[in-house]
Amino acid sequence: MNGRAASDILIEARQVSQRFGAFQALSDISVQFRAKQLCAIIGPNGAGKSTFFNILSGSISPSAGSVWFKGQDITGLAQHEYARHGIAKSFQITNVFKQLSAHENVRVAAQMRHARFDFFNPRARLSAVASQADALLERVGLAHLRNRSAGDLAHGQQRALEVAMALAAEPQLLLMDEPTAGMSPEETVVMMGLITQLAAERTVILVEHKMKLVMGICQTLIVLHHGQLLAQGSPDEIRANAEVRRVYLGQG
Amino acid sequence: MKATGVHALMDLVARHRVVAVLAFLLVFPLLMPYEALAVNILIFGLYAVGFNLLFGYTGMLSFGHAAFLGVGSYLTGMSIVHAHLHWLLAIAVGVAAAALVGLLIGHLAIRTRGIYFSMVTLALGQIVYFAFYKAESWTGGENGLRGVTVAPFEVLGLRVDLTNPIAKYYFILGFVALALGLVSRILASPFGAVIEAIRENEKRALACGYDVARSKILVFVLSATICGLAGSLRALHLSVVPIDSLHYLQSGQAVMMCLLGGMGTFFGPFVGAAIFLYLEDVVTSLTRHWMAVVGAIFILFILFFPRGVWGSLMARWQRSATREPSSPAVEQSGPA
């Protein structure tokens, strides 16, 4: 490593490996992600991006190696604990509470930090939570749809809603699995703009296979290939890397 | 629309739904052909409401809820018959036992999802059935437990004689009212929002930081407790505990009542229980083949009222209120 202050590291993977039966999905990945950076994990299909994403976000715990968040080993913690530590995520396939209103979706997410096992007090009394939800809807451009069922929103709007829900936990780390998957070009531009804004206040790690999309906005890129760490560095360094050009850029 | 206005309105609805249902239940026995049917509807309405907490609000279809109804009935009955406990203590024993059995069954069952959850609850419910069936010296076996009688007593200066059907109705209504108030509070609480989130999308609820497994066990125990109370009251109502209380058909009835009335709505299960029991009463006086008739009626209701009778009414009312063609969103404390 190049002598960075340890406190600057927000999340770190140490020699992470993942096997699924005989298939080695990831082998010996060690990466550090610095605070308040926008970072993308890229690689061709089957490179192990999603597996790595799932390990960082706590959906699966690695066969070997460990994940450290703010200097603390969080490997194997229950998934909801990750959220409470300040790690939020948006999924590749949209996951919203379809029958609930857009506002209630974000409100439930925001409620986590205030009341989890309160059986008796009316939730309507948590007015700070409700207004935080409204502010977040405003921020992702869905304020006018607050009373609509989440399931009735357009695909791009559901993805934006998911971002608002992830932000509701006020995370230090936001993990996003292909945030623009299935979006129209216009929606993609809006989403990338939003992501850039968000990264000013917190660390954002994206998984993306459209390399062009992230080159312009990321500070750091991690390139995976066949489950191995092929390269990491700034967009310029990655562009100049002969190895990356061979396996990835060469394919278009 | 102002957010505070919506919240105030929803808060008002949330508070008044209990008052509304209680006002109706106060005059209800006058509308029924005889009081025992009204008492039955009260008890099974509560049973269905307890079941709906798990099924309609959390999205977990249990086929073993007869276990809680039955355990509540038996333990209350046994407390009175064998231990000669005070009726209030006997109810407490029945409810606590149902909660405990709920904790055990819930703990095992929530490891599974979907149809596997239904099957595990069914199997565990059957274990409870056979345990009580075999423990003949305590439970009366297949003859059921007889002699669950309570001598007339005084409550707040009022003499209550449970052999008087009207007195019995209002006595039981007191407990049902308390339980409904409790369920209403739970549904309007932050925890109520969490279980609905779990029903909608478990993966997202986890990612939001909610302990889904713990929430599921808690709601399972709450549901078992409410159903246990219904069972306790039924023992006092019937003066016997039939072994059928634990039978899986009884579990199936909870599902039917919820679907008839409207799952995931507050009043739906009560309406469903009323329709089910009223039809049963009318049809059994005409023909012995009640189950065939109820099957046909059930299919008709599912076809024409897919959200249940009450659920469909609520949906229509909300549509006209918001003038939105799309399906109405569930806001705050949910529909009544």
C-alpha cells in the first residue's frame, strides 16, 4: 500500500475468496476503499462482480478472508447488522415494497434508526421520520408521486425510490449493484448525476459492466476478471493498463 | 395534500376503527337470530383477527393456528375443571400457554418460507392435536373436556351469570374489545410498519436493517396469543372443550374467514367470520351437506370479491376518495 492513513480506509476486503461447490467465484481479493470516494467495480460478465458486491454488502459471507468496516471485522454479521453499521445497498433487481406508497417505502426505511421494536406508540407520531422521507423523495425527484403505490411507478422511478430508501438509513457507505440496469438513456443520465452528488457526502461503490458510464465520474476503478483482481487505480491508470485492455476493452 | 393533514386523518381513522367496531358489536346480538351465534362470531372474529396479523399483515400462511385456539381452550378448561382456578386466572393460563406454544412452533417454523412454512405449521399443529388427544385423563381425549362451568360472580358490582346468553355475550365482548384495541395499536405502531414491509419484500426489509427473523417470531407469538384468548373465551362459552378445537379444519377456517372478509384489513377477518358462521347456521338448518355449499360460496366470493367482502368495499371507498384509477397505496396505518 502507498502509505495511506489507516483511518482513511472505510471498507476493506482482506484475502476474500468465495467458492460455490467446485466453482471458484473469487480468489484472494484484497482491496481497500477510501472514505468519500466514488468507486466502481467493473469486469466482464462472470468476473465475480456480483459475488464481491454481495460479500461487501453482507448478503453472503465469504468462504475465506474477511471484510473490515471502519477498522472493525464485520465478516459474517447478520445482514440487518450491516445496515445498522451504516452500509446501505440497492439491488440489481429492484426491491421495493410494492403495495405501499412511495412515501411509506422511504418512511419505513427511515424509521429503522428511530424505532424497531416499538409495538405501542402510533407511528404517525414519528414526524421527524415522515419529514425525512419527504425530503428524500424530493431529493430523488419523486416528491410528486409520494402517495402512489411503489409498484405503479415506472422502472426508473422505482430505482430512484430504492436509492431514497438506501439513503434513509443515512449510510456512510452506499453499495449499488448496476444502478442503471434496464434504464433508458435519459434515466441513466439522471441517475449518474444523482450518484455523483451522493458521492460528495459518502463512499459509493458501484458494480457496473458498462465501463464507459463510470470512467468519467469515478475516482477509483477495481477490475475483476475470472474471480481475480486484475487491476485497480484511477480511470487513467486503468485505461493505460495493457492487461485490462486485453481482457476487457478489447471486447468493445 | 399536506402531510400533516393526511397523518391527522389517518390517525383519526386508526383511533376510530376500534370505537366503530365496538359500537357495532354492542348492538350486534339484537341482529342475530340467537345470542349463541353472536358469541360464536365474536370469538371466531377474534380468532381470525389474530390469524390475520400473521397471514394478512406479515404474509405468512400458517395452517396450524388451531393449535393456539385449542391450547387456549384446553388450558383454560383444565385450569377450571382440574385446578378449580378463578376464571380470570384460568383465562390467563390459557393465553400464556398459547403464547408459549406459539413461541415454540414459531421458532421452528420461521426457518422456512412459503408452502414449507404452511406445511411445518400444519405438522406441528397436528402434533399438538395428538398430544391432547392422547392425554385422555387430563383432556378427556376424543370426548373432549367437559364441565368447564363458572359459577355466577360479580365484576365491578355487577352480577354476571354466564348461563345467561346476553350476559355471556357482553362478558366476552369485554375481552374481545381489549384484544382488538391491542391489535389496532400494534398495527399502527412502528412495528406494524415493519411487518408490512416484511410481507412486501423480505430482502429489502433486511437491507433496511430490520431483524426479520426476530420480527417474525414476535408477530407469530402475538398472533398465537390473540388466538389463544379466543380459545380461552370459547371454553367459557361452550362449557366444554371439543377435541375439534385443535383439528386442522379449524386452522383452515381461519384462512377461509380471512379470505372471505379481506386479508390484511383490520375488520376483514371479523366480517369473514360473521359471513362464514351465519351461512353455516342458515345452511346447516336446510341440509347436512354444509361443506359442499360453503365450498361453492367460497369459490364465488373469491371470484367476485378477490380482496374479500370488506377489502373490496375498502378499495372502492379509497378509490372514490382519492379519484385514482390505480390500486390505492397503503398509507401509514393502513386501511381499516
